[in-house]
Amino acid sequence: MAHSKLSSSEGSRRILEKYHIDEDVGFALPHPLEELPDAYSAWTRVARNLPTLIQNGQLREEAEKLPLLRTDELRGHRLQRLAHLALGCITMAYVWNQGGDDTRKVLPSNIAVPYCELSEKLGLPPVLSYADCVLANWKKKDPNGPMTYENMDILFSFPGGDCSKGFFLVSLLVEIAASPAIQAIPAVSNAVTHKDPKALEKALSHIATSLGDAKEFFKKMRDYVDPDQFFHVLRIYLSGWKGNPKLSDGLLYEGVWDTPRKFSGGSAGQSSIFQCLDVLLGIKHKTGEGSPAEFLQEMREYMPPDHREFLCSLESGPSVREFVISTGDKDLKNAYNECVNGLVSVRKFHLGIVDTYIVRPSKQQPKEGCKSEEPSNTENRGTGGTDVMNFLKSVKDATEKALLG
């Protein structure tokens, strides 16, 4: 018996490895590199000094002086992710600079060409996404120390003091806390395939526990991120050029495309974890034009390709929900409901966070040192370009509907 247990956990590990899901950090990039080869060090030099360069009005000039480099020498996934992150940060800073109406509609070819080349190699879009600023933007201060906020830092930040660090690191820690839920997914699929209610109940209880842990980490957002700094400063640099009135035609990537392109900014909708759990638990979001389901589907284009494929593989698997219903097993139904409730709880908390960090600050005058001339119609839009409160309410309601009575 012990032998078959071992082989099933071996099988689970292989499945996760195939889709580049790490045992310790889930969908996050394990051990991100911090330095590019010397030939590319100009990129990291500018990216590391963004807050100062923006404040001194030197950012655009410095960016325009960067040499046009080809990316052939950047071999290996982690090196490419670091370069993609650095160029993504420079791009956001170049486009938005100090906020307000001072936007650029053309990204110069010395940035656009290598950025789009790298994007194609990685299968990621040429805009700063969640995969960049959260999943690949971290390091441990003491490499042998624990994965805690105190022992971690980010590689690149934007104006707004410690706001970037708080926002990106807490988001990362939520991902890592929820990663045991992802580790449990192959066991869930296996239990359904082999019609094994006890094994399924056990795997579902792991998922429920890790969702509880994720919410605890999510609560730290209030400790480390100031709402005014987030809304009036950091949020500017996370905004994309799709559904954004300030760049209604999109951004022209000089030397790459002849017409402007539209891409959404970074958004929690780009996190693979919650989309995976929706698929796994059979949670159906509202469909149709401009619907939550359409937005979430579109956000998959901003995930690393292996993680997108993992979602597709889950969609083609057997239905957990239908199996739970078919067994009529009360304990199993409770275990399933506990997972759904865990997701509902995280989503309710997310609504509260959006109220604190977007809705309320949008109604107040910015404090000293917080630059922003946000037109009132964009105030409740998320950085991904959605009407964020209505979107999240709909997602939460759909999750609640999945509970088995």
C-alpha cells in the first residue's frame, strides 16, 4: 500500500513539474536571478533607480539613451524573466512618468524591440504583468532564512515609498500560502478518476486549509500598504493601455508594429491560483460580452504559457463537483463546501481591500506628495481595466452559488 501512495505522490510531482509549478512557491518563479550579464547592466541600472529618476525628471532621457540590444545572449528562463521584468518596469515608468496627463504614446525602439523579442520568447505580453511584478520580482535577504516578509525584498520598485514592496510582496506571500492548494490538485483529479471519496476528502481539506492561510497573509496588506500612496502613486504605474482613456488607442511599440497595441495592466485576475481553483471546483462565472468570464479568459494571456496549459488540462479533466454530488457522501460534500467557502472568504476580503485602496481614496483629495489628476470616471477601474467592484461582486456571487445545499 505504501508503495502505491508513493507513486501517486510521485505522479503528482511530475505533473506539477511538467507545468513549471514549484513545490515551495507554486506559480511564483523560484529563486529569481538578480543580475543580468554585463552587456545588459544598463537595463537593471535604470530599472533599479526608477523612483529617483522619475522624481528628478530624468527618467525618459535616461531611457532614451539606453543602447538597442538584441536578446540572443539572454539564455535560460530565469535570465529572460529578469530582463522582461526590468524592461517592463522601465516601460511603465516611461509611459506614465510622473502621472497626470504627461503620457507618452510611443515606446522607443531601443526599449520596444528587445522587450517584444523577450515577450515572444517567454509567451508573455510586452506590458508589466502580475507574472513580472509579483511572481518574478523578489529575493530573500538571507538566502538560508525563511520566506517571510521580514526576510524578503523586491528587485525593482516605483515611486510611493515602501508601497511597491508592500503590495508586491504581500501578493507574493498570498500566492505562496495558497500554493499547497495547487500541490493538492493532481491528488484531487486522481481521486475523482479512481472514484475514491476518502482520498478526495483529504485532498480537499488541504485546499481549504491553504485558502485560510492565504487569507491571513492577505490581511497583511493593511499593515504594509498605505491607501493614499497606492491609489495616487503606485497604481499609475500598474495601469495598462487597454480600456484606459489616457491611451485610448494603445501604445505604439516603435520598430516592432506599425499600429498601437492595447494591453491590460497587472491585475489579480492574472494570478493562476484562483482561476485554477474555480476550474477545479466547477465555479461558473457570468458569461457574455464584457462579462467576468470573458475578462478572466483574457487574463490567461498574461500568464506564463505553462500555467495557462495547466488550466486547460484541468478543464478537460473529470468534474469534481459532479462526482461529489453523485456520491451523496455528506462528509465529502462538507469538504467541498469548505473549499468553496474558503474562496468566498478570500473574495469578500478582496472586496474590502478594493474599497480601502481604490473606492475610498478616489473620493478624497490626494494628500501632499501624492500626485494624481484622475478623471472621476476611471476612479473605480482596476489596473487591468475593469470596473473592479462590480467585477469582484459578480465573481464572489458566482463562487457562493457553487455551494452545495
